[in-house]
Amino acid sequence: MVNQTNHSNQRYIIAGGGTGGHIFPAIAIADALKQQQPDCEILFVGASGRMEMEKVPQAGYKIVGLEVVGLQRSLTLKNLLFPIKLLKSLFQAFSVIRNFKPDACIGVGGYASGPVLFIAALLGVKIFIQEQNSYPGITNKILSKFAKKIFVAYDNLNQFFNPSKIILTGNPVRKDITATLPAKQAAASFFGLSENKKTILIIGGSLGARTINEAIEKNLPSFTQNGFQILWQTGKIYYDGIIERTKNADLSSVKILQFIKEMNMAYSIADVIISRAGALSISELCIVGKPTVLIPSPNVSEDHQTKNAMALVNKEAAILLRDNEAKDKLGTVLLNLMKDETTLNVLSANIKTLAKTNAATEIVQNITKDK
């Protein structure tokens, strides 16, 4: 067991990452811990080479990386390295925990979460899980047996976890999202767009989404000819190709960006939002309360983005469009929606009822009272 009595301040390890959907909740939890316990020490553990190694230091926290990779769903040579990488990451996690001596470890999902929480549990460190999705992955299902508490964003997870451990908090989101959004005029000026035109915001997740990008590119002339303007986050790997292919198009009402850091500005100017159905995105969209078309990614385990989306669709809080339908149908769906004020109002009102704005604070309160 790790000796946790030789330091006065509380110490926490936050493990996980891989995408913004894991990283931003993790940072929100860290911020809430610092707010409640200003003298606490926090160490992030992520996967080497993943985006957390950049985003976490930008937020002001220390991070170490494990040489851990995911198991590919298709047959690939990378899977031959998986057992070796996993074993190495377990040894690395052991070293980190023995040296840092945390009072608790918090897993937020992503490659590094599994090894760290598993070793922490073996060493007698309290572990907590923050499950963002409506359908948990196999790692969290296994680790839940060792967890003190499991913080979830959706109802009906009793079939996966011990009900006595579940606390429904919602997903932690960035602080600038829970605050009052900027004025639309300020947001329009920030992006160089008009405050008088209806705006479609496209966000395919922090890494971008090929199908959504292709659907927008195909329908771009139709959207602009109908008087709408577009704020389009493409993702880094798609950006250059889109810029090249649209260089001769009329982009006077279109703003194309690799990544939007100032999401509070983007949400402010948006009248309708097109998004993947990642857990963090949905949590933010509920708080923002704008009409939304969800296009779940088919490239995720257990098709959990569709399950996330259906939690809103079943309450008439969003419109679902399947990934394989997006290129052919998004244009028609979106143009009809933009002209249907009744549906826009219903979607906006219903999605707002699902918002949870204090998730990070609730999670921290439950962690710190569990002494």
C-alpha cells in the first residue's frame, strides 16, 4: 500500500485523455479541486503523444505521459505491440503512483486511465471514475468494482455499475461555458461575421469529423445562397484540404477554422449547431441551449455516441442524423430546420432542461468528503 501520511497537503492524480472530451472535464475537475483546496497538489497522467500532453500544461498543470496505446478494433500490426505497451504502461503507472503518493486517483477515460486506476487500486489508493457516456467502455466496467464512487452524466447506468456507487452529476465542462455567454454582437465581431444573419456552427469534435466536413462542403453554396452564414471548425487534419478546395468559392459569409478555442464566442453566435455526439459536446450543448443536429461518429466503441444522442432525441431535445446519411440529407434537414421557428424553439427549450452546470463542483465535493 502507498504510504499517504508523509505529506500535509492532499494529492490527486487525474488520469486519462486522448480527446477534448476527456481532457476538458479533467481540467474542470482539477480547477474545482484547486478552488476547494488551494494547497492541494495535482498531477495529470496521460498518454505520450496525445493531445493532453499539450492541453494540460496550457491549463497550468503538470502531466506525465505513459507509453500506452489502445487496442485497434480492426486487424492491424499495432495490436501486436499492445501487450508490450500495456505491460510497460503498468510499470510506469506503478512508478508514478509510488513516487507521487496520491490520496486519490480520478479516472476520466482515455488510454492512460486504465493502467493508472488499476495500479492505484492494487496499491490501496482510493479511485474514482468519471464516466462521461451513456454506455461505458469495458475498462470502466472492470475498474468500477474497485471504485469508491462513479460519477455519471446519464440515467440508467445501474445495469453496468453498482447502483450504490453511482452519483448523477453530469459532465464537467469548461468554465467559460457555464458562465453567461458573450453578447452575439461581440461574438460576430470576434469571428468577423454578421450579427444579423442566422449562423450555423459546425463542430466535429476536437479532432474533426470527415463525414460532417464532406456534408458541409457539398452543401456550402446552398447554405450561403439561402442567406445563412457558417462558422466551421474542421479539425487540423482536414483544414488544408478544405481551404484548397474552397479557394474559389464565395466565403464572405463563411469562417473556416482548424480549432475554436473560444467556444463561448462560437456558441453565442450560433443559431443552429451541427455536432458529433461525444459526451462533453452534449453536456455543453445542453447548457448552451441552442437547436442541434447530432451526427454520431460510427468509429467509437459500442456505438456509444448514438446512445448519447438518443438520450436527447427521445426527449425531443435534438435531431439525429446517421453518419451514413449525412452527405445526402444534411442539406435538406438543415435548410428545413432553419425555416421552422416552432421546431427551433421546441428543441431549444427541451435541451435546456437537461443542463447540469455544477458537475465539477459536485464531483469534488463527493471526492473530498470521502475520507
